[in-house]
Amino acid sequence: MDAIPLPDWTKKRTPMPAVSDAIGLSRLICILGVVYVHAWTGIGGDEMARQAGSGQDVLRWSVVELFGRSAVPLLSVISGWLVAKSVTKRGYGTFVGGKTRAILLPMLLWNAIAIVLVVGAGALRIVPAPLLGDLRWVLDNMLELTRAGDINVQMGFLRDLFLCMLIAPVIARWPTSALASVAVLSGIYMISEFNAPILLRPSILMFFTLGIIARRHGWAERLAILPWWQAVLPFAILVVPKTLLSIWGHGSADYHRFLLASTDLALRAAAALLVWRCAIALAQTAAGRRALVLERYAFFLFCSHLIFMWLIGPAIGDLTGTMGSRWWPAYFLLQPLLALGFAIGLAQAILAISPKAAEMLSGGRLGKRQAASPAARPLAQAH
């Protein structure tokens, strides 16, 4: 189904910004947000509980819950939006083969690297880290088989995204009503907390499906010209019940977990809208266009940042102190940029040694064949 044309009044209102640039900036912003979710604190669960309600705990909770955890929905929408146009024009084998190289292979390679480096450092007592477990532990940490891994916990997103890609050639041909049903059922599955390791996070399928619908009906362009107050209002409204439910549910969340999960899912959708509107505005500035240079490293940052947290984070933390120390908030706020610097340096080093290895680790986003890779095409084109 073709996208619905924009009305004349919207075209006169403001020049249409480059959706391609906004997608690139959204990816970069979202992946920086993901880093906050896994930021180094230097303390365990018991000490975290003792600091509950402190200024640093409120800072961390606000950044992680209101920004960091809201990154995956927009990344999922973008993934669905990008594949919606071309998925029906490729053979199934060609499409899945491309997604295997772009998503599954990097996941496996980075998980293997993380196991060797982090478990090795833990065995040598260089850093506190998980030790090698049994066969099921290895499978979960390599394939994210039944749960997120203990080391590269972020890879559950790539695992679920790859499963979404496997069904994308089928569902992309369905009518919008059927796609909407998939999105609703996925949301209910997520809220119900039903434990079946088909999808680790069913909301990824929900937002992925919404991305396909968005491409079909021109939502990206329509939301690009949304007045600021309309983009901010849903997020501002939902922050209040999210905060109150989180406070009231401390230690006794069973009786209202359904309401909390529903509010959390709605808040993440509202945050995705707000980040998209911010990315649209940023894409029209010189600073935004300069920041786009860093987008080519965003996937590398996503895959490598927990290696930074395990191996380098504690060394910096020795200087700043753990959560609760005077300088930890500054370190916490800077961690995404530090992890990005680590990712860029690592990528450049691998490129210098083996462009082929860089190509595989980046899913075709870096390396000797970058110019020919679908991932290197203009971002608004279907990957």
C-alpha cells in the first residue's frame, strides 16, 4: 500500500526535513541511551537498595528509566520502517542471508569475543566478572537462547530483531489491520509477563510492526512536522504515573505490576516519539549534520560497549569512586561518550589490521566493502 500523500497545508507549513538524517541521528541517540542502562556503578544489588532514594539513585533512575530504556522501541520502529519497502521485492533466501550477515553474525562474534575477554579477565582476577559456566550457560551467552547473556546483555535485542526479520517477508504483505493485531498482541504478551523464550522482549516485535505500518502510511514524515507541544505532552503526562508506580511498587510490586508494565510500555512509545521529533529538529542544524559522521560507529558502539564496561569501566571507577562517591555522577553522565570513543578507537584499529574482520563485526557497516554494503546506503533507503 502506498503512503498517504501529505495535505497541502502541511507542505506549506515547513520544509520537509531529511528523514534519512533523522534516522541516523535517532540511532546514535538511542544507542547512547542504551549505554546508560548498562553504565558502571561499581556496587551490587544490596548496596543499590541501601542507596534507594538518594540523589545519585534518583539521577540514575531518571536517566535509565526515562531515557535509556526508551531507546529500544525507536530502534525497533526504525528497523521495521527500513525493511518495509524492499522486503517484498527480494527473495526470502537473499533477504535472510543479508540479515544473517548484518545482525546474527555480529551478535555471535561479539558474544564470543566477550566470553573470551571478560571471562578470561575474571579468571585471572583482573576484574570481578562471571566465570565460565556449563553448556547451557555457554549457549545462553552465545545465542541468547533462553535469556539475555550475563556479559553482553544488550544482544537480546539483536536476537529478537533477527527473529522479527525472519517473519518480515511474510507480515509485510499483510493488510494494516492484521499488522495492527500483531502489534497489539505483542504488547499484551509483553505486559502479561508470560515467560516463553520465543521473544525475550515481545515489545520489539510490537514496535517493529509499527515501523512497517509507519512506512506504509507516511508516519515518519507526518510526525516530523508535529508541533513541539504535541510531541512533549504524552511523555510529560506519562512520567507522573510511571514515577509514582515505581515508588509505590518498591518491594511490593505484585499487586500492580500489570498497571506498571502498561504505563512503562506507553511511556517508551511516547519517548520514541519525542526522540524522533528531537532528531528531526537536530537534523536541520549544522551540529546535527556534523554528528552524523559518528553514526557509522553506532552499531559498533552497541556491540562493544559492555566490553568497555567490564574491562575499562572499573579502572576509571577506581579514580572517580563507585556510585555514592562525589565524582561518580560526572563519570556516569560521561560514560556513553567514553564508550563511543572506545568503540571508534577499536573500530579504527581493527580496520587497520583487517578490513574484512571490521566488515563482519559491524555487519557490513565498516570495512573494505562498505561502499557496496546495504548498510552504507542512504539511511532512508530500505536495508
